[in-house]
Amino acid sequence: MSIASENNSGENDTQMEDVRPVSPEFVSEIVHALENEDREQIDFLLEPLHSADVADVFEQLDDADRKILTAFIGPKMEPDVLSELDASTLDAVLNEMDNADVARVITQMESDDAVHVLEDLDLVDQREIIDALPDEDRIAIEEGLSYPEESAGRLLQRTLVSVPGRWTVGKVIDYFRTDKELPDEFYEIFVVDPMHHPIGTVALNKIIRSGREVKIRDIMDDDPTVVPVEMDQEEVAYLFRQYDLTSMGVVDSSGRLIGMITVDDVVDVIEEEAEEDLMRMAGIRDTDITEGVLEASKNRVIWLIVNLGTAILASAVISFFDATIEQMVALAVLMPIVASMGGNAGTQTMTVTVRAIATRDLTSSNVRRIIFRELLIALLNGAIIAAIIGGLCWVWFNSPALGGVMGIAMVVNIIMAGLAGILVPVTLDKLDIDPALASSIFVTTITDVVGFFAFLGLAAAVLL
């Protein structure tokens, strides 16, 4: 190992030791200091923390303690802390901060982060804060807010490096050293024509490795990846993931370069979209854990009521066979197994399908093949489960006929669950309905209704 490597290793070890996780004990210390209004202790505890950890502290406090902490550090709030807060906590913190303090923080942010902080504010407060900003910041933020939510326009930062193709590498390097308006982080420069249309990009490593006299146009990639400002953020994230990008340009309706999106913002989008899909499949929102009781209850109860309706539908199917169940109590004992296995099989397929749609692994070109694949998987799994449960029912109730009915019903149920798990999300996606939001209700209803009908119908026909 070289000396440089050893030194770097030592630095990394020191950095790891400096990381202080926000443990329950640490939060208790913060709460104790807040109760005693000990500002010095609060500053002592928070000063070494990363901005993300300070945001984590805010999210773990209750409403009363969060208000006190905001009052203490609001006038000196760091921009990155606000950027890291989840939506409901951000709203609560901003509501407690003085608008002048928010405006001060906004002026220190990249335009995309500033738009993120301001976009959900009350319009009156939002206007007051924007009016307090310098003209350049105000214009950039107003334009950012004018773009559709969850679009490329909301992600872009306006500060970027763009140069004409006739510049030499040496001139670009001198520009880096002297211009104080460059973005804090960038990975490539954009090459533009006189109308500011992007005609190429040059990675920083190419500039570093090229001689000072080399023209930028001679080392640029003349096929730059740019997106229109209205593009949905999921589409942007797909492009980053598909082509391993670190940044991309954003153009307006006339094709002029107006900003760039960097990979750190897209990582947040990918995480948000994945969490959103997961939460929607359960009928909740990603801010549920930090929302108030009434708000969280309102969000959840709607889907519980819808699920109640589907459960009533399944119960109606059971009621058609009440006489059959009365004559053979074993059917009532086995019905939960039918419902559980069908629901689990459908959920497995549905989860895979919804994620495949989101990542574009499932498209119109391969949907038939995937449906056939899921059908074969369901048939195989159904046969295995049918053999197991059929044998158990035979032994349990000393009835080979009941075992056969249970086995056949299980095969039918799991096959239907597999088909519903893929066909429902695909159909909803074709209808421009978010499959993550509505699939679970339809799949559960289908598996319950078909499962009970197959099981009880076969039992009525064969056993009685």
C-alpha cells in the first residue's frame, strides 16, 4: 500500500468516527436541552451534525419540541437542512420560521432546491418570501415554480457552465479559475452555438487530459443528452438510469439551454418514486409517519372504506353457498387458506409487475411473453401448493374428495391470482391510471371472489 493510500485510509477512518448518528439517546438529549431552554447545549449538540442528521432530529421531535427548536435555530438555519426535510416536517418548520429568515436561506440555495422548499407554501407566504429575494433569484424561482409539478423544470438548476466550441481548453480552464458564478458542483460543460442551443458536452476528465491549445469542439461529444423542461421527472430518472448519466441539459420550447439536472437530484427522485409506489400500494402516503392524527386518518380511511366494499363483495359470494357450508363445516375451516394463498400469490405478481412498469422493464413489446411466463409460474406454484394442501386435507378430515376439491380450487385460485397480478396493473397503466395506487384493490377482489367461488362451487358439486 502506498503512503497516499495509507493517509487516505486514515482520513476516512477519522471521518467515520466523526459521524454521529441520531440515536434515541441523542434525541433525548436534544429534548432535555429544549425543555431547559439551554441554547448553548443545543448548539453544542447540533453543530457537529451533517445537515441530513439535523433534519432527522427535526423529524423525530414532536410538534411542541419542533416549534421550540425552530425558534432557536431558525434565524441561522442552514439551507441544506431545509432541503433534507420530508414534506410535512418542512411545512411545519417553514410555518414557524420568519419569512425574512426563509428568504435569507433561499438566497443561499441552488434554484432547484429553492423551488422544492417554496412550492407547497401558502401562496401569501410564498409571495412575501419571493418578493424579498434579489431580482436574479426571484426571477429564477418564479420561472421554476411556473413549470408543472414533478417535471424537469422543477429539478433544474440554472447555474451551469456553457462555452462556445471555438474556445480552447486553456481558455476554459482559466474561466474555471476566475469566474465566481460557477455552480458548486458540475461534471461536464455544455458547448453551445450563438443562439445558446446545446451542440455538445465535454466531461471534465477530457478537459484535464487535453492540451491547452486544443479546441473544445474537437473533444466534445456532439450528441448531448438534453430534455424538454416539461418532461416528467420519472422520464428524467429513467434516462439517467438507462444511460448512466451524471448530468443532463434542460432546454425550453425553442431549444435553448436553460439549466441542468445533476445525478444527486435524480437519486432523490428515484427514491421518492419507489417509496411513493410502495406507499400507494398500501393506500398511504410517504409523509404518513410525520403527519397529524386527523390528516393520517383521513388519508388511510378512504382506502379502508374501498377495501370494505370489496370484502362485502367476497362475503356476498360466500353467502351464495351458505347451505353448503352448513352441511360441511370443514369448508369454513379451509376458506381462510383459500383467501390467504390467492392474496399472497396475487400480491407477489402485482409487486413485480408494478415495479417493472415503473422501470420500463415491462413494455408493450414483451408484455405477452411476460404474461405467459407468469401463467407458467402460477401453474407450477399452484400444482405444488395443491399437492401439499390437498394431502393435508385428506389426512386432516379423512376425505380424499375434500382434498381433491381443495387442490383443484387452489390451482384455479393461484392461476387467477397470477393473471390478475399482471393484467390489472398493465390494464390500469394503459388507461393512464397509476397501477401502484389502484392495483391492490382489484387484485384482492378478484382473488377472493374467484377463490371462494371455485372452492365452494366445487365443494357443492362434488361433495354434496
